[in-house]
Amino acid sequence: MPVLFIAPQDRTYDKIISNIEEVKARKGKIIAIANEDDDNINSYCDYVLRVPTVAALIAPIINVIPLQFLAYYIAAARGADVDRPRNLAKSVTVE
């Protein structure tokens, strides 16, 4: 089973590495989103998606971009119409 980790180099990094090791011990496939200058993560993961190292306030915005692409390509591979998701209610409020 593949497991996706977001692994920024912040105060949670050691805990994330510990969780990665637990999944790896159970033969899981590890995909990580990590900073471009994090060479340590390569030894724990099967696949690493690199994002630029930015300030902590901007990091969530940068980290979500690969997740958006991953969701898009998985949906496209499954044959889902990515331009017309099911059960999506759209409304426009005009004053």
C-alpha cells in the first residue's frame, strides 16, 4: 500500500521520519513531499517529490501543489472527468 507523507524540515520532522520507518517496516511504499535540500529523506522513501525550501508561512501553499497534481493524474488514470466532478453544487450569489 502506498503512503504519502508531507515531510517539511520543521519541528515535526523527527516524528514524520519515525512514522515513515513504521510504514516501511510493514512493507509499505513510501512517497514523500520534501524540501529540495533534504538529502536525508532519500534513505527512507521509495519516491520523493521535491518542493522549494521557503518560509514556514508559505510552505503549506508550496506543499499542496504536488498533491493537486497527484489527485488530478490519479483521477485521470481512473477515467474520472476531472472537469465535472460528481455531486458538486455550484451557486452564484448576486446582490
